[in-house]
Amino acid sequence: MSRPPHVDTDADAEANADAGSDAGAPPTATAPPDPSSIDTSRRPFVLIWEVTQACDLACDHCRADATPARHPDELTTAEGKRLLDQAREFGPGQLVVLSGGDPLARSDLAELVKYGTDLGLRMTLTPSGTSSLTPETVADLVDAGVRRMALSLDGATAASHDAFRGEDGSFDQTVAAARAAREAGLPLQINTTVCAQTVDELPALCDLVADLGAVLWSVFFLVPVGRGRVLDPISPERAERVMEWLTEVSEDAPFGVKTTEAPHYRRVAIQRRRDASDAPPTDGIGRRLGITAGDGFAFVSHTGDLFPSGFLPATAGNVRDGGLVERYRESDLFRSLRDRDALGGKCGACEFRHVCGGSRSRAYAHTGDPLASDPLCAYVPDGYDGPMPATRSAGD
Ligand code: SF4
């Protein structure tokens, strides 16, 4: 008999991947907290800091609209360290992701990683696949204490990935960096964008993720912001089939699987579990282990503005001079995003809203209202007869 599908939430998958990175190590101040112990109204499970928007690539999907040059108002080294001091106030073992642009565009990157590590933060990194990501650079970052590196692969071949990334050679450089990370003992995460242009390559990408020895595959369902507006999202029906396939992958793959901006992956997994067992219909519905924009997730821009996610451009103010923890916990924007009973449309009527809640970023991108329904979800709650979200899709 095959194993029943389980609900591997974003937080579970992150924690499991992190636990893998700690295998055999003694407990430390940076040990990953138990996801079920985190009160997401008090602290984010993941805090992303976009250290720069500078990047040599010009990817079709870039949320940041990255440019080659660094912004003159980017947080300085001293301001960045003050931001990390604030992140420490969330509690021990806070997970911090340094993203971009390309974080390697900053010459103080290893210094920032070491500073955060010394504070007890779990510092991770999402560099771009460029020639600057050498084995020597990877080794320096490992020495500084980086805990995991996430690399993007959006095509399973050099031709498809490089076309998506707008740079010949990006695929080969990314694969070389992935192997360098593994050789340095650094846990590897692979990020993949799902849209009409990439969806047919997912099975081949899955094989590649396994071949590279990744601990986590993060599958991002396109939100049309930044340059991503030129790409075509897949339809809700196709997204449903992809998520069903991902639950199957997660049962046997040697790596964890999580979705980004697609919390209905949890709803799909719960429905599959119900179908595969005699579990009562309410099993699992009351738990809140997932993370969504502003609820377990926060994003600080290169100039210090705090957002619920990098894909939801509504800000709770600037944290360059302080206020990160207070704004995360108390701002009207973040508090409203954590109130699942305030959701509108079919998300508000949905019995899965407490474990899912829909992508608030996608709702905002499509309607300007972060509490509206997520238009990528095919599920219609029993008895719901209200308005349905409009969708734009291709690639079926
Ligand atoms: S309707 Fe909304 S809350 Fe319900 S499963 Fe879909 S996205 Fe999630």
C-alpha cells in the first residue's frame, strides 16, 4: 500500500530542510524552531531581506525589476546590521533569507552573513546564477555561517533556462554553483517559477532537483508583478493538476517540496489525504501551520520598506531606523492579513481558509484588494454562490 498523502506545509518543509542541515550537529542557538511552536502573529517564519536590486541578469519574471547598478539609497552595511539586530528581537533561530537582485552584488555580503550568524540568526541566501558565484565565493559564505543556498532553475535545459533568464550560460553556471554548494556541504534549495512558459518542464526539473542533491524544491506559482507581468500564468485547473502531482512527488522524492504563493497546495494535500483514508471530514482543517504574506512571512526591501511579501507592494512603513517587530505584529496591514475571517469572496467562504487563505499577493495583483479571492484556485466551497475571481491564463 502506498503511503497516504501528508500535508507538508511551507513551514514544515522549511524546517525539515533545515533539520537536514543540522544533522549530526550539537544543538545551538540557531537550531530551527519547531514550526508548530511559532505564533505567526508574533514572528515570521521567514524574513526576507532584499539586500540589493542590482543583478547582471534580466529574467523575464523578475519581481524586483532588477538593474545592473546598486540603488544609491540601499541600506548601508551599518543599517543592514541594525536590521539584523531587529530581526533577532523576533526570537532565537529567526530564519533570514538574503535575496535580491543578486546579493553577491554587495561586497559586504559575507560580513552581513557572519554578523547575523553571530546574533543567532539562521542566515540563508538566494544568489543569481552568474559567473560571480564561484566555488571560492561559496566557501567564503560557508565560513561566514550561511545555512542554505537557494538557486533558481526555471528550465531543465540550458536552452530553456537561459531563454527564461535572458542570459546565455546561466544554466551551466547555476548547475556548477549547485554542485559547488554540495561539495562545500551547504544544503541546497532549488526555486522554480511555474507559468505557461515553464510548466511542461516540471517533470524534467524534478529529476534535475534530485540529481543535484537539493534538500528542498520551492515551486513558485507566478504572481504578475515586476517583469513577471509579461509572463502568462497557468489556469486554475492546470494549477490544480500541478499541485496534485507535487503531492505525489513529495511522497517519494529525496527532497522536501513547498509551494510559494500557492497555499492551496495544503488544501489539495488535505483533500487527497481524506480521499485516501477514513479520516473524518474536519481532520486537519483547524490547524494553522502554513505561511502566507504577512502571516509567518515578511519582506524588507533594499531601501528598508517592510512588505507582507515581495509580491505584495503594500507597505507597513520603513524599518531603516527601527520598528520591524512592532510593525510586523501591530500594523493594520499585517494584522488584517492574519485575520482569515476578514477574507472576501470564495476564500472568505471557504472551510480551508485557516490552513490555506489563498495568495494575498495574487489577490492584490489582480484586484488591488489583498483580502480578495485568490484567482488561481479552482476550488469552490460547498454552497458558495457569490462572485468568482477573474483569471488570465495560458499554457493548458
Ligand atoms: S478558495 Fe481560497 S481559501 Fe479556499 S482553498 Fe481556494 S485559495 Fe484556499
